[in-house]
Amino acid sequence: PILHKNYDGTPITLPDDTSQIITTDQHPYLKEKIGDDLITASGHTLLGADDKAGIAIIMDFAQYIMENPEIPHPSIRILFTPDEEVGRGVDKLDMDKLNADYGYTLDGGTLGSLEDESFSADGVKVTVQGIAAHPGYAKNKMVNALKVVSEFVASLPKDSWSPETTEHREGFVHPHTISGGMEEASVAFIIRDHNTSKLAEYETRLENLLKETLANYPNLNYSFEVTEQYRNMKEIIKDVPFVTDYALTAMENAGIESKPAIIRGGTDGSRLSFMGLPCPNIFTGEMAIHSRHEYVSVQDMEKASN
């Protein structure tokens, strides 16, 4: 990680890959961070502020509370989880051992953001069985599963229904991995929408597109596997709105302008909410996540800790 003290608004060129240049044109939030101390990676990898920033904030908060025992507070439980991005971070969690009634995740972005509504999410894996043959004698025999899967993916809409064409409350279907070979090939999708009932609609539409592709290859078999990942936390938090209100009040008391928002993604708070622990998401300052342009403001992290 590289610390850029007193950021002045000029482009940041990452030294280990000088083609990676972080600018205010690409990342408008940087304009609000002039004068802050920013942390970036060197250019070869992600920074990992999602969610190392959250870990740093929690540890700073814990140290402050332990060093100042005169500050009144209820029992506080701290939980770190892995594999949050695919909704599996709490698979092995013992809720009785955690012994908490309400919680907050530290996994949000801009200063003041507070999120109590997430996507609902499923995973889909489509597998197509091809027909093998020796490449030299394959005419009118071979059916290449990789080509069939590629044709299926290419049939998805180009101007809608994808991460790169949607925003706000619009859902999407996203093919993220193709694997396999000539005889068998698979494509993995994530399915996202804030309205849980729409996931089944998307999955039906997706399977129909697959069937349309396979109509040209009548001798092929396929499987279509759906896995639940997480659900919109709002379905739970709407019944305990005071959990969100407490966080809004805390920001106000800390002099931070709150910015209620929805998540175009999920946090472990989504799963935790359905496990009996309503869990909104608080800002950390992590920005440009999942890219080599990732950065975080030290001052944003300090304010989250406060």
C-alpha cells in the first residue's frame, strides 16, 4: 500500500504499473477528498480496502473503547467473516456464541453512507454436454460444448439486463466464468435484483434463452442449477427501523451528514439479517472497489471509527 498525504487533486500514477492512473474524471468522489491522506495499491494488485478498511476501523474503535473504559456502552461483540462477496461469510457462524441482538457491518463507501437495503442474489450454473469426436474426423459428428455455451452467452441482451447497462434499482444477470472443454462446458452467473420475486423471473428468462440456443443442437443435454446466495436485508430491517435510526443519530452526533442509500450488491449483513441479526451497513471510505484503482481516505476511516 502507498500513502498519498495531503492529496492535491492531481492524477495519481501507480508506480508498479504506470498505465494505472487514478483521476478525478474517472472517480469524481476524489474531488471531495482534496487535502485528505489517501491509500492506494502500487498498481499490480487490488488494494483490498474492501474490506480491510472495515477491519481497520473496527480495530481502531475497539482499541479506543478498551483504552477508555469510562465511556458507557452495552456489551459489544466483534465479528470478522470471510467470503462475503458470494454470501458465504457466515455459513459456519454460531449465532448462540455470537449472542447479539443487532449489528452493523463496516463495508460501505462514501462518507456518511448508510445502507439498509441490498440486492437479493442467486447463483446459476449452466452446464452443456457436447458430443465428442476426433477433430480430424469430426464433420457432422462433433458438437463443441464451448462453442454452444459461447453462443448462449452471446444471446444475452446487449443494451440491458447486465451490470454494465443498469443502475439504481435495476437488476441484472451477469455471466462471470466460463469453464470446460469441447465435451462439457459450463457458465456461471450471478442473478441480482432488489425485488426477490424477480430472481425467479430472471432465471426462467435465462433458461428460455438457453433452450432457444439448444434448439439448434437437439441431441445435447444440459443442467441448470440455481443456488440461493443472500436476500435483501430490507425485508427484515423494515420491522426494526430503530436499528437504522440509531446509526443515523450517531452520525449526526459525530457531525457527519448521513446519506441513506441502497446497495447494488450485498454484505454479510444481508445473510445476518435473515439469521436473526438485523444488520445495516456503514461507510468506510473504500472506493473504486474490485479494481486496481481502489483507494480509501484515512480521514473517512477515522470518521467511521468515531
